[in-house]
Amino acid sequence: MSVTPKPAHYELVRRAAAQSGQALVLGMLLASAAALVLIRYFFTGQVVAAKARQLHALDATAYSGALVQARALNMLSYINRAQIGHQVAMAHLVTLGSWAAFGGTQSRQLASGNPPAYLIGLLFGPEHGAAYLAAGSARGMDAMARTDGELAQAYAAHDRIVQDVFSSVQQAVVAGLPDARQAAMQAVLKQNYPDYEKSDFDLSVVDDTWPGYVQAYSGRQELRSFVQEVADLYAFLGPRNDTTRNPWVVDARCPTLRHELRRRGNTELDPYGRWQSIDTQSFHALRSNRWIGCYFREYPMAWGWIPTAAAQSVGSPHVDDPPDDFAAQDFWRWVRDATNWDIHFGDANPLANSRAVANRQRWQGGGLPGYFDTREGAQARGLRFTVDLRYPGPEGIVLSSRSAAETFFERPEPRSDGRLEAENLFDPYWQARLAPPAVSSASPGGRP
């Protein structure tokens, strides 16, 4: 039996049929690898996106915390400025009090004719005589200066605000700033991640320079000079001293001396930081006798003193219990026997001072209050902090980031004198900005 030989291409077909399906396996392997790469790439993209979102949210969080600090410091600055404003207002009230007492007593002296208005006008000019006569409309004005009067009540209201309201607010701002800052940062995170609970965020503050950045100071020492400097800007609170001299020669034994009309007054802070004010006016008639020669016989025309609770003296020549009149004893004899006044060449109103002391009205007040300002040397280290955030990202992976911010002091415009102004809590120029995180506390996974 003979066998017919098969064509050559048949063998090729058979071999190809035997290898069918091997390319499919290789293709499936390649497709699986590609899918794995795609899945991995997608997951990496999710992580990168989540990381970028976290960085943006943390920057906003840190900036918000620094902004809370800036607002707190500006609030303290406004309170300190308000403290100064209230002190100036209280100085004006005390001065108005002594003026009210001055007007009331002058109206009574005018009514008694001691001295008479025509004599003042004759010796010192019609304007002084008219001013003295105008005191008649001030009758009863000294009631406003009494401790239960309107001016004293207004003074007490200012003092309560300064001592109680401002003091408690400042302490609350300083003590509550860390919690307020933390609450603001948590609120910003919640806005950026509305689907997460607050407990999901592991937010920590490090490198925080707030502790000890501000310091409480005593108003009696540190604030006194500043308050006095501001008060000096108001002429109403300045010295009220004037002497008008009659031009006529009175006595040949003392040809250079003349009748004098002396107005004295000033407003000042006592050593405890409390305001007091005194105003007096007296007619000093030049007289002479063979025992003491030329001397000035004082006729008090007006007086008023609003002392502090601790003040014991007006700081000028006076006695505590002056006589009501000198019908029983000559003025110069009483001065010689009971005082050490200089009635020959003095320039004060000692008898009017004494009447002011005898009729004083003590207004109660707590003095200059304590306040907060930046601690000495705080400018060198600045006011900054760093925040670390950890929270669950894609597939439960915990992502961590770091950001930092600072609160800084900068005037909106440079000073006109070109000088730099140190950080302080009297000018509300505090602002916020992001800052590079502190390298010393960098953590793994932190922001590069």
C-alpha cells in the first residue's frame, strides 16, 4: 500500500495550530500589569491630591490662627488706648470739679463784697471787674463738685469702666487666646473637610512663642509718664497761673511792690496715679506798718480743691483750719504766729489754699490701672507658631503636613520722622502672615 506524501505547508499549519493561545496568555499578563500600574497610578494620584488639599487647608488654618492672635493684640491695643482716653476724661472731670467749686465760692465772695467788685475793676481793669461780676451766675455750682454731685458720679463711672470692665476684658483676652486660636483653626479645618468629624483631625501646635510674649504691668509706674504726656496736650489741664499787678505805687518804702490779683491752679497725678485739681484766686492788697514793713494782705476770692482719697496736702502753703475772718486779730499777726508764710514777697494764695483744704471734696478712684504690653525682648523672637496635622487619607493612609504662621507689628505707613517703631500694645498695627516652619522641630512626613 503506497502512502501519498503530504505537502510541505501542511506541516507549518500543524505547528501553528499547536502553538495557538500562547499569545493570549502573554497579552493577559501584560494587561494585568498595565491594570496594576493604572491602579497604582490612580491611588498615587489620590494621595497626591489629598496631600495638596491638606497643605492648602493647613496653610489656611495656620493663617487663621495667626489672625486670631493679631486681632487679640489689636484688641489689647485699643483697650490700652481707651484706658488713656478715660484717664484724660477723668482729669478733665476733676478739673471741672475744682472749677465748679471755684465758681460757687467766688459767687459767695462776690455777694459778701469781700472784696467788692468795683475795687477789682478799679485796680486791675474793667475786664477783671466784669469777670468777677459774672461769678454771680455761678451760684450753687459747687454742688456739682460734691462727692454725690454730677461730676463726681461721672468720674466714678469712668473709674469703674477702667478698673473693672477693661481689666477683666484684658485678662480674658490674654488667658483665652490659646483656646480661641485653637477653636478658629479647628473651624477652618471643618470648613475644608465638611465630611470629617472634629475628632478625626490630629492637630497640634508646636514652636509656640505666645506663652510669655505679653506681660502685665503696673499702671502706677509704667503708665504714669505716658498718661501725663498725653494730658499735657490739653491746655485745660495745664497750669492756670496768672498774676495781674496794679500800676500805682502804694508805699514809698516798697516802691517796686504793687497790689496783685493772683490766679493759681493746676491738675496733676498723685504718686498713686490718681487725679487731683486745685484752683484759687486772691486779691493781695499791699500794706505796711512800722512792725513788719510792707506786706500783702490776702483776700481770698475763690477756691476749689478736688483731692484724691489719699491726698493730705495741696502741695502749697496752707493751714488746715483757717479762721473765717480776722475781726479779732490782725492778718499779719495771725500769719506770724500760726504759719510760716511769706507775705512780703510770696507768690502763692496760701489763705485761699487753706479755704480749699477746709472745703475739700474727696472723689474716690482706683488710680491708674494695670495693663498688658509686649514683654521686653519679645521682638527678637517674634510671635509665631507651627501646626502639625495628621488625618486619615485614601485607603486609611495617615497623611501628615506642617505649616507655620506669625503675627507681626508693622505700621500701615512709615513714621513721618523716619524712625522705626518697636512692637507695642498701644498701636493696633498687628497683622498676620504665613511663615516658614521651624526647622528645629521638623518631623517625618512634614512639609519640606
